[in-house]
Amino acid sequence: MSEHDETRETDAHSGTETTGHEWDGIKELDTPLPRWWLYIFYASCVWAVIYWVLMPAWPALPGLAGETDHTRGLRNHSERANVAEALDALAEQRAVGFAALEGASIGEIENDPELLGFVLAAGETVFRDRCGTCHGVGGQGFVGYPNLNDDVWLWGGSYDDIRHTLQVGIRSEHPDTRFSQMPAFGRDELLSRAEIGEVTDYVLSLSGTSADAGAISRGQAIYDSQCASCHMADGRGDRAQGAPSLTDQDWLYGGSREQIMASIHRGPYGVMPAWEDRLEETTLDALAAYVFLRGGGEDATAGPTGQ
């Protein structure tokens, strides 16, 4: 028997030598690794070496591996190049659709199944990438971000209105941005808390919610002097100013009494970026058409050319 065998104890139950390690009476067996596992391990080592040679793998000091900071590999593989090639191929594929979209009216798009499919696909891609974070991937909106699926539009719902809003943004840095500003009646101490409560009751009454008659009467006087110039005397709003209608049940910042009071107190100031310098003209066409077609767009005779 060898010296190795003489110094090791053999487990009586399994017949396997122990390593000599013992914890609380539990002895560690020196069980050999399965051959299939060893073969896979050795094959993995061989594959790793082959990968190191063929593919970009090892960090390197600038100058030692060309213009990059890593070895290029014999295949000179680059995922950046692959992505750029895929984007170029996609742009070439979409060029036909964008060319067909140019100058087409909404009616022509709706009556051309192929063009309609292209607009919905291209527009949805841009919408999910650029707009979904705020408006939701389905355009359903959230508190402070308008729902784009209904017929309620702050600045107009025709194709031209939607496209212009996308182009210049709302309260953005674009020189022609759509701009409106509701005063912060409470924060700037233009109205007392009691007056804000009374005008809130009157605003709620415009949309059919009952409130104290005395508060409504006092609130109407405040509304006429402070709010009617933008929201109009009948509360139906003014799209030219981006002033919402107060006569329906659609509330951008919430329709409870507390939420309306908070809006009057602080004067909401939502911002939408201008996409003119971020998207190509034809991409803006597709995005505007997508928003128009999936939501409550108005004036279906208007088209990308404004005709």
C-alpha cells in the first residue's frame, strides 16, 4: 500500500477515502469528480482559448491593440458595426414607406392598408421610444400627462394641431413653443384659501358636481374676475391658449376637490419637449399620424401637408 493510502482513512459506509477534514464528527469524502463534468470543463477551457483568439476579449493599453482599448480578435467582430448596419438596413426599408407618407392626407392613409400598416408600425415604435415614458405605452396618460386616446385636446386634435404640438413642444425651449401659464393663486397669495375653496366649488358645479349654493355663488364671482379670461365665461376653455374645458369630467391633474384646489393653489406648469430637432420630418409625420389615428383625432380631412 502506498504512503498516500496509509495516511488516509477509508469511509466504512461508502468505501471512499476521506480527505482528513472533519467537522463535528462529519468527515469529508475525497470523491472524484464525474468524468462527464471534467470533459465539459476541459472543453470549456479549450473553447475559451479559441474565443480569445477569434473574438474581442482582452483589455489592452491604448496602442497595443490598434485604435481600441481591447484586442480585436481574428474575426474583427464588432457589435457596434452590426447595430449600425442593422439600423441602416431598417432606414432603407422604411424609406419606401416614408416616401409614400409624404404629402398623403389622413383619409388617404386610412384608405391604403399598406400605408396605414406602415404608419401604425413606424409611429408606434417612435411613440414607445420617445413618448411612452410620460403618456404610457398605450397613450393612456397619467396624472399630469394627457390621455391621447380620447377626444379631449388642450391645443386642438386635428392632424396639423397634433403635429405642430410635437414639433414645437409645450413650454419648451423652442422659440415657437405652445405656451400658457396658469397663475399660482395660492402660492403667490392672489387668493386666500377660503376663496380657492369657493372657486373650486364653482368649478366642480360646471361639470355637474353639487356643492353649497352660497359657495358656488361666491366662487362664480371669483371665477369671472380671475379665470374666465382663459377658461371662458361658460368654462368651456380656449384651445388657442391651451386652457382646458372645465365642463367635462376629464381632469389633467385629478378631479377631486382636493386635487383641484391644489392645482389652483400652485398653478401647474407641465412641459413637453420640442421634437423638431430630434426627429426627422417624415418621422414626425408618422408619429403625428399614429397619435391622430389611434386616439380621438379631429378633422380627418387634414393631412401631413396641412391641406
